[in-house]
Amino acid sequence: MKKMTKNRKAVFGKHDLTKAYSLTDACNLVKDISTTKFDASVDVCVRLGVDPRKANQMVRGTVALPHGTGKDVKVLVLCTPDKEQEAKDAGADYYGLDDYIAKIKSGWTDVDVIVTMPSVMGKVGALGRILGPRGLMPNPKTGTVTMEVGKAVTEVKAGKIDFKVDKYGIVHSSVAKVSFEGDKIFDNANELLQTLIKMKPSSAKGTYIKSVYMTSTMSPGILIDAKSLNA
């Protein structure tokens, strides 16, 4: 049997794997059981009672986290020259069009979010096979295809994230860093969870929120009592 490390023993001394915690308790516990030397991300995983194969049960949207994600989000704006200054002023890390399309075709994808304009989606659409699998394809539903590129960049930099249920019915999203205070982790996680609750498809039957887990990088998952999440 593999020997348990000192850190792991300490973690399981604080964390009961069989217990479902309130969201408040989970947000404080996730800080206590994180043993990484770097500022770990705090993630929330929600298993939904939906069938993602059905278009009327697809759960996808955006949420503005009150305290941001704690990450330095790199944003590329693919736009016409007249919008470049707007993108720059809003804090975009990269902005332009044809040069960056060529870079992406060559394999460059060193960004977290791509914002673009409806008028250039014909060019951007050709990048679908590269951007799609990486979750970088701009989409009007997430506000990343817009004429207001400056506003979109500002929102992303401030903590706006997009989420989408995967083929297994799970929504997974980073909501904070372990260095955040417990109440700030709570605010961010609760904002995501309440948004998901309000987005329940009318065609979804039975239990909608099946399970909720919170975890930090390299720490065990903390089961959250789904019944305690009141919209």
C-alpha cells in the first residue's frame, strides 16, 4: 500500500470525504487543505441533470465574478484597424487581424480569450478547427462577438467568464485563487451557482443540480450540499 505523505495526512485530518459541506464551510476548508507552494486555482464542478445532446437542454452562458478570477487573463482582439485603439485602451494584450489570423494558423494560441467583430467572423470562422477544441472560438452568446470590443475586453479583464456543460452533463469552472479570503471565494462561487440554477432548462426533468464539488489545484474535492444552495 502506498505510504501517505505528511501533508496528505494533515489534509485528511481536516477534511471528511463522506461529509457534504455548506458552501460557506467549503470556501474556508478549500483554503485550509491546499498544500501547494503556488497560488492554486479554486474550481467548482457541477453535475447537472440535463442531456447535453438535446439542444433544448444545453446550458451555456457567462457570469461576472464579483472579485474576478485572480488570473491575468490574456485577451486577443481580432478587429479592423478602426477598432484597434478601442481594444488597446480597454487593456487588450493583442489586437489586429490578418497578422494574428496567420499566427493562429501557424499554431499560436497563447491567449485565454479572443474577442472579435461580426464583420470579420468570415475570416475568424476559418480558424474553428484550431480554436474550437481549445475553447477559444468567439461566440455571440458569450459576448465575444460584438461591435463593442472595448467593453468586452473590460468585462473579461474584470472577471467575466463563460461556461458550458460538457457531454457528460458537467460544468467546470475556475472561480478564484486560494489566496482569496473565504468570503470572496464564496461570493464568486455563489454567483456561478445561482446563475446555473436560474438557467435550468424547462425541458430538464428530475433533479437539476445533482452534485457540486469544490477543489483547489492538487487537493481532494469537497462535496457541497446541493440542498443548501437556495436561489
